[in-house]
Amino acid sequence: MADYLEKVSPYCFKISKSYKKGMRVPGVIYADEELFLLAEADKALEQVVNVAFLPGIVKASFAMPDIHWGYGFPIGGVAATDAKDGFISPGGVGFDISCGVRLLRTNLLACETRPLLKNLVHELSRNIPKGVGRHGKIKLSPNEMRELLATGISWVLKRGYAWDEDGVCIEEKGCLDGASPDKVSKRAIERGHNQLGTLGSGNHFVEIQEVVDVFDKQVAEVFGIFKGQLVVMIHSGSRGLGHQVCSDYIKVMDKVAKRLGLELPDRQLACAPISSAEGKSYYAAMACAANYAMANRQVLTYWTRQSFETIFKKSAKELDMNLLYDVSHNLAKFEDHLVDGKSMRVCIHRKGATRAFGPNLLPKESPYYTIGQPVIIPGDMGRASYILVGTRESENEAFSSTCHGAGRVMSRSEAKRKIGVEQLKKELAEKGVVVEAGHLSLLVEEAPEAYKDVSRVVDVCDGAGLSRKVAKLKPLGVLKG
């Protein structure tokens, strides 16, 4: 690939579209030298090249610095297709549709709450169902499911699981337009009807954190973030419902690709014209799963606020447990962006990538309209996480996109082979991190060693102008699935 590879800047590499016949656009990878070599060894760069074959793709096939191998698209992949003549691909969204992360502020000081930390993590564990296939405390009828899928956060708000002010601090105000429950299979609804308010497994978590560094005091003040503060990060998605939606439509798209005779380098990139019946149906079902995921994180927030009330003997309002922001990192969305100097309506696939709108791009009623969108980046349970802010520069780089986390360097099976449970528990205890998990044997899959250094990933995003560092957080207590 060397002859076709150009180092554009210290944090950006470009693969020429002449590298492989059929590429419609170049591949652009945001990384430093070390992260680039990790992506190359993982063969994720070939997936960046493969995505460049998508019909209607514009500008480039992008990869964030946390890139690693995924289904069809690499995780950390971003691609925009023409909203009129382009295609949409479930592989560009992933199975956990609208998997995302949110951050709750508090007025508590981390140093003063440490004596209660173990009790707090245990209370969270008592209140929040976690693990593979676990059911929640809320069971929805078919009609309630249809309303939830269509309205998202509104359904949750009406039933008292959200504060009025929560909605304005959620991407798309907690409801993605275009959702149609009629396009969601009976099996998907069956899988989701009793999983609302559940954490799930894998890398999903509720994490109690301390703000240990503030890099941009002006933005941090607007965000309500200060050094020494106790905050809570929640990471979860659309559970079995989203997985089923993706599985259902991959089969549909595979048939479309064959019928149209599309020449794609990987069957996992199966896609359909956005304007086709199949493309519209997938988007409508995907939007339903996104609404479910945002509602799921909101109910998790409700159980989290209740847990804090029990331990601290104060109301969540008295503790100032306001939502900083909630943003997804597995979505396809319609947005307007400049392409070759002209405004174009595009369908942006962000798979393991986070939207990072800069100043004046959010709705005017957003408290962050003039400063830029908060970006919440989880790391691993032994190191750090970050709060960033979107930049104007990012719009011209990668359609206002940035990383979504650290990115794996070990598969789950490799982590289980190489890392012992007792060894991991000892390492976390030495760092002062309190952990509770649904299955301790699965905890090693999420060990710090299984991930890249999130600080390095975030530094690349900051250096490349994709997003700007605001604050650094360290884990104190972790609830895992």
C-alpha cells in the first residue's frame, strides 16, 4: 500500500482511490504513527478501502483513531452518501444501533464521597439489571412498544422517568425523525419489550468518575464541570431489539445487492438505495431502535438517580444530577454538509464514531449552541475517560465526526486467554477502582490491556481538530454487565 499512502499531517493519512479498482473516493485515517500501525495490523485499513466502494459515497471513507476490525465497516468508520442517489448500509451502523454514552453531573466532591463508594456501586448493582439477556423492571405491551419506538424520550418523560430539561441535552432531543414501528419485526419487538432500563453486557457500564483535569476552563464552566467533581457516565444501547433490527435488514440488503448486481468487495457491505423501499424501511426501523436506545439510557439514568438518593439521603435535584449530554456512536443520519464547496444533504454512517458539532450547529435552544456540542469519550475501567467539545474545523475534516472510545487491541477471546480474573481484580483494586459485574469471568474481556490508550486516541482527535479536549476523568467505581 506504500505507493498509494500519503501522510497528510502528523495526525492524518490518506489512501489514494487508485489503490484498488472500484474505489470511488480515497480513504482517510486519523491517527499517529503507532495507532496507524495498529490499524494496519488489525486489517481494519482494508475495511476503510472497502467502504470506499459504496455507491454514492462522497468526499472520503474516514476512520477515527480508535479504528479496529468490525462487521462490514470498521469500528471507527465514517462515510457519507448522497441523500438522493446514495446507498444506506446496516454494516455502517452496526448491530447495537444507537449504542451511546451520556454523562450526569453532580455537586459532590469525589474526595468526600470515597467512603461511600462501595455502597454506592452495590446500590447501583441492586437497581440496574445487567448481563446478557437480562430483563428489566419495566415490561411493555405491544401498543406501549409502538409508542416508545415512535416517540423515544417523550414516552419516558410522560411516565416520570425523565426530567423536563433532560430532552434538550440529548442528540436529536431524544427522538430520531422517520421512525416507523411498522418496519420493526415482531421478533425484534419481542426481544425489546422487557429490556428497557437494562445495561446489557460487553463494554456497557455505569461508571462513577472524578474530574481530574480541566483543559478548557471556559467550556468546562458552560458544561458545569469542575476539577474534583464526581460525575457518572452511562454507556449502553438498543439491546436485543437493535441487534434484531440489524440482523433482519442485513438479509434484506443482501438480496437487494444481489438483485442490483452491486460489485462490493465484502458481502457485509450489503446496501440498498436510500430512496428504495428497502432503504426507507431500514432507516425507519433503525430510527425506532435509536429511540429505544435513548429511552433505555434515560431509564438507566432514573435508576442511577434513585441509587444516589438512597446513599446520599438527598434528592437527585439537590445533588444537581443534571444531564450534561447524551450522544450515540452507531447511527446513520441525514445532515447537511459542505461537499466540494456546496451544501449537500447526505446520509452519514457513523459506526463507532461520535457526532461532534461545533458552535452554532446545534438547535438554538441548546445550552451549548454558542460553544459547541459536548462529546463524551469513555476509556477503559482502569485508566481515563474524556469530555471534549465539537469544533468548526471538524465539519471540514470528517463531517463533524470524532472518535467514540479507546478502540480494542485484543479480541474478547484473546483477552480471556491472556488475562486472569484474579489478576485483573487485583490490578483494579490497587488503582482504587471498585467493580461489580454480572459475570466476573467476562470482566476480563473489558480489561484495560484489551484496549488502546484512550489518552493517545483523544490527543489525535484534538491535534487533528476533530474535537477539543475539555476535561479528563478517572474511574472510581464501575458497574459492568
